[in-house]
Amino acid sequence: MTPTRQNRNSRSSILMIYTGGTIGMKEDPVDQTLKPFDFDQILREVPELEKFAVKIDSCTFDPLIDSSDVEPELWQALATLIRDRYDNYDGFVVLHGTDTMSYSASALSFMLENLCKPVIFTGSQLPIGAPRTDGKENLVSAVEIASTKDAEGHALVPEVAIFFDSRLMRGNRTTKVNAENFNAFDSPNFPNLAEAGISIKYNTTAIRKPSRWDLPLQISTTLDTRVSILKIHPGITPQIVRNILCGPETRAVILETYGSGNAPSKKWFMDIVNESVGMGKILVNVTQCLAGKVNMQLYATGKSLERAGVLPGYDSTTESMLAKLFYLLGKSTGNAWVASWIGQDLIGEISI
Ligand code: ASP
């Protein structure tokens, strides 16, 4: 982590997009329930934001949703909104519930092609109106990060990222790891992009830069959601495995395997895997472990999967692989073409 020369342009402008979740809630003094507050009044709730030389506009989704209700339509709406307002702002802050934030940040990282501006997701474990809220710190730092430029005037973090509990993480590397503490997210397989202490220290070597700064943002909003996830576990039955791997509606299945990519070596299991691959389905292997990567060469149980045509997901999170499959399947009806891209690093989501 190295402190970086920053040029906080006094005319920076940020669009803050509130989609729902705990962060935008406030206790109703009448009935003591949590209700979303009017985000146009955000400066009244977080006057600290006025201390930045940044113009902040806000925009609220209707309806506001608990992120457990997030569907790809929300990602399409977010991508479209960012594309439509792209030229008017230096960066975007997306306020989102924590439960599915990693899925949404992963999806947006693929859907926003040629992104050269920050799209920083944040939220909180406690409502912004609560005395001990983590929401203010998260929001204020996210705004600072989204508006910070380097000495050349380029965005310092031209990525889709999550800022939470003092850490900026690449969105498609994150996973929600804690349901009650402030450190709700982790990025086990990729270093933090920045850490916020007395100052924000950017890890400039980890931050992804676009190959060109002059390409227009393009969005890819056609997503094909015919993907399932099968978490392998002791006691799993042939019927369950067959229903998921050979279901007529499924184009791809993510196998969440043990350790470095191992699954049962039983004949019935491998027969179903072979049958599924024979039907033209894409099977991708990601590990159930929080950290580390799939290496199907290590054990006989992994090797049989590889021989059957199961693709390695390397160190991808499940959230990111799901989003990558939705995105790639949405681009082509040809499973062979999709399969050829699975093991490629598209936007910093895997290390190969
Ligand atoms: N259930 C909430 C949500 O994800 C929790 C939160 O906001 O953190 O929308």
C-alpha cells in the first residue's frame, strides 16, 4: 500500500444511487420501525458530505428493495442508469443491501464494458440513522474514493468495487462473510484496493486500469440466467445431482466442490457428470473454501472431473462465476464459445 498523489478536482461530481438496504433506513419516531428515508435529504442526514468539494446528486430506485429481492432486472437498470449518466459524473456510488452486494458488484463488473470511472458499492450493517451506524463512514469514504483522481486527471479507481469497514475491495472478488459484525465483506483471493485510516491509502499496483481511457462505456444487459449451483456434500443423492446437472432448463452448472476442486469418485456421480457434459452443458468447478483455487491435477477425484470436461473456475468466488456465466451465456447461444471464455480473466475476477 502506498500513499498516492491525489488531485481532488474541485468540480468532481458524483451520482449516488440508492437501491435499498439497511443503510438508507431511519427509525420512525412514531412506531419505532425502520423505514427508508428520503435520499434527496441525504445532506441533512450526513452533513459530513458537505465538507467535500464534490457535487453530489442522488437518485433513488423505486421501489426500494431489500437486497434479498435483487434480480438481474436491477442490474440491468443500474447499468442503464450509469450508461445514461456516464458523461455527467466523475464517479458513481451505489448504496445497496449487503446480502447480495457481492452478486450485484460482480454482475456490474462484467456488464459495464470499457469502464473508466469508479462505481463504488457500499451499504451498512446498522441504519444510517442509528447512533453507532457504520453507514456514515462507509458512505463518506465511498464518495471520497469515487471522486479521487490521479495526477493525470484519471479516476484513481476505475473499477466496480465495494467499500466496507475501511477496506476497498474489487467487487467481483468479494463475498459476504459476516452477518453481524461491521466487517461484512472479504476479498480472500485478491488484495484490498485501498485501506482507509487517517488517510486513504491506495494499493495502486492492484487497481485495474483500462487498456484505453478514450473508449465509450458500453453495457451488456442481455443476461441468460439458466445457471444452477450444486454444492457437493456428504450424503448427496443421485436424484438431486441428476435433477441439477441434467435439468432441461439448465445451460450451465457451477459445482461447488471440496478443497482444491474435488468431488465424490463414486461411479454414479461421475456417470451423471459425463451425461451432463454429453448433453452440452457447461460445468464449472469452484471451491467451497473461502480462499485458494481449484486445481484438478492434485487428486484423482479432481482429475476425473477434468477428464469429463468440467472447467476450472480457478480462484473465482461463486458469486462472480454466476455473474460471469449469466453475462457470457447472454452473449451467445453457443456453449462452446462460452466455455472457451470461462477460464479467461475478463475483468480481474480470477488469477490464472
Ligand atoms: N437484508 C438487508 C439487505 O441486504 C441487509 C442489509 O442491508 O445489509 O438489503
